[in-house]
Amino acid sequence: MPAFPENFLWGTATAAYQVEGAWDEDGRGPSIWDTFSHTPGLVANGDTGDVACDHYHRLEEDLDLLAGLGVGAYRFSISWPRVQPGGRGPINRPGLDFYSRLVDGLRTRGIAPVATLYHWDLPQELEDAGGWPHRDTALRFAEYARLMGEALGDRVDTWTTLNEPWCSAYLGYASGVHAPARTEPAAALAAVHHLNLGHGLAVQALRSVVAPGASMSVTLNLHHVRGVAERDADAVRRADALANRAFLGPMLEGAYPRDLIDDTASVTDWSFVRDGDEAAAGQPLDVLGVNYYNPTLVRLWDGADVRENADGHQDGAASPWIACEDIDFVRQPGPYTEMGWNIDETGLTELLLRLHRDYPDTPTMITENGAAFADVVDPDGRVRDERRVDYLRRHLTAVAEAIAAGADVRGYFVWSLMDNFEWAHGYAKRFGIVRVDRDTMERTWKDSAHWYRDVVASGKLPEA
Ligand code: FCB
């Protein structure tokens, strides 16, 4: 059975807006996700993050939950509008106190804090001033990073600047299925750049104030793109440029890939990239966070037959795939999770090996991986979520295979610790290894939580 390296970091992950609730308490300002979820029709069932998992008020209980799982690390995010309500100006002390208690509570339980600075909850005031397409947002982000570094920098082991800037830029500003629900392709590419710039400036700011041993990282939802046939190679290249190299280029190599600029020339001239920006984005990183759920399959589309738009957007509706009108995102064979995402762990091994090949000096860490299923609570109170156990086992095996083939993978975080607010899908999609009862907020270990605790304790996968 696959075993993992001695010091492999085992964890679980959450994000502020998805679990905290307390959306208007203790001086927290509104974020773009409050605005989005409070707009009728944008989130399934009209769900909001107003209460979420009430984690803000159940901190001690949730810390004990983590201790019970035996994890060595916990990945959480800091809500920017909780600690700096308008995205600028002084710290909101009660908001900061919450994260201070969280970090201390983790440390006293022997759990390493992995803090993400931005998991999509931009202060609404900054969006009103232009949002990520606007350069100033990158500067405000670096300032916020410095404030957090000064306040928590002696106690946080790993800092992650951004979570999945792909989603922030393309789902937020191109397809509009995420906050702030804008459908402006040129603005989305400007957002890409200001996210990259903000990341680099934040790393610089953090390095100047945090403990020298702290790790710097970013989390990307890299797409493992495959073509249907040999003739689709150019579709693969273009999807890879837009989804992956638009971030990997500046962040890890200090430059945008030429082909990305050419591919998107009809949308923007990229004049928002100023001298020195790419170098600023390309700060040395200690670890690259990778979120993986499934691979992406593409083909060139000549308009002759009906396409399926497996990425979920309707023909004629705004797409996150800018300047890819002639690319078809093909529905892949099942089985599928409740999200409709196909289960294929081979993409994870291949992706990790590609990163190892392209960036041999940058270790990786799986900062999210997991599955939503329509869990059932049995009469005896147990949640027998064997499909989730199977998903996790497959993907951990895939990670072990990548390690055996030479990839330097430092850790793995299950998405998610508990069922939570799954963005535009609301609470209908349950990703937790711990169930959250929506009426009582009671936390119940699913079978997958018991299984994961055993994996963490032994450092290897049990027999199937
Ligand atoms: C990722 C997000 C995370 C969660 C999972 C299912 O894109 O980072 O918050 O919603 O998907």
C-alpha cells in the first residue's frame, strides 16, 4: 500500500465565507460575496453565507474537531473585510482577534496554521472602486498582506496569497457565475494581471515582516488539459495558456507566455502590464499549492455538430474561456460526483509530474481535493459515504504515484473539513468529511472522517 514521506503534511481545508457566518458582526464590512448571495437568483435556493457553519461562534468546537482528526495542518482563509472592512485603513481589532484565537488554538493543539489571505471575499468598497481589473486593488492587497503579516507573522507556518485566481478573474469577471458577477472579458484579463501583481507584492510585503522560517505560497486550480485527438493540440495549448500559464508564467517565471498575449489580442492589448510588473509577480515561492478535482478535455470545434459545453456555460452565454469560441469543452466519461465532475485521478499524477518537470525547484502541496456527494444519514445516525472514501483513496494513491516517480509533494488537504456554502450552489453540495446539520449546526463525523483519521495516524492508505 502506498506510504507517504515521514514529514508529509496532512490537513483539511475551509474558506472564511464558506464556513464563518457572522457576516455583519464585530465590525465586519460587506464583501462581494455578501452582495452576490443577497442578490435574488444568483445562488441556488437563495442560500447565503450569513450563518454558513456558524464557525465564527463555534471556533473551540471546530478546533477540537481538527484535533480529533489528528491532522498536522489546517488550511483556512482570512476574511479581508473582517479585518479591514473597506479594504483600506486600520485593522478592525475584533475581526483580527478571531484569527488570532484561531491561530493560537491550532498551535496549542499542535496543528500548523496554513493561512490563505484571499479566498474570494473582496471588500465591496474595493469592487465599487473598480475591483481586480483596477490596479489599485493589487496595492491594497499588498497592504492588507503586510498588516496580517505584522499581526500573525510569528505564528503562521505557511502563507498563501490567493486561492484560485482563475476563479476570481474568469468566473468573477468573464462568465459572471461568481461574485462580482461581471461579464467583461477584457476586464477579466486585467483582473488576471492585477491578481498576479497583487500576489507578488503581497509575498514581498509578507517576507519583510513575518518570521524568517515561514513558507510563502499561492494556490492555483491548475487544469490538466487533454485533447480528444492529435489534431486538437492547439486547443490544448490555448486552454493551458489561459488557465495555467497565465498564472504560472508571471508567478514562477516572471513573464507572461507570448502565446497567451497573442491568443487574446482581439480582447485586450495587455497595456495594463507596466514595466517591472512581471518581475514583481515572480517572487520565489517555497511551495506551490495545487487544487485538483478533475481533468479538462478539449477539441477544436468547427461548428459542424452540436457541442455540449461541458464546462457548464450555455451556448450564447458568457464563457470563462476567453477567445476560445472555437474550442469545445468535452464532457468526460463518468463516474461523476454530485457536481457533475468526472472522477479521474490519473490527471492528478500527470499534473504533479508536469509541475515537477517544469519547476523542479518548487515543491507542491495539494491544498484542495475532495468530492461532493448526496450523503444520506442512516437511521443509526451514521453517514456511510463510501464513494467519498473511494474518491479520496484514488486521489491519494495518485499523489503517492507522483511522489514515487520523483515529484516533491509536501502535503495534502481534504476539501473540506465540513459541509459548507458551496458558492453559487449554496448548501446543496456537501463536500465535508464532517456533516453539518443545517438546522442544528451539529457536526457529525462521516465514515470518510474516520477513514481519513486512520490515514493521517498511520501515514499510509489502508487496504481497500
Ligand atoms: C474550489 C474552491 C473551494 C471549493 C471547492 C469545491 O474551487 O477553492 O472553495 O468551493 O472548489
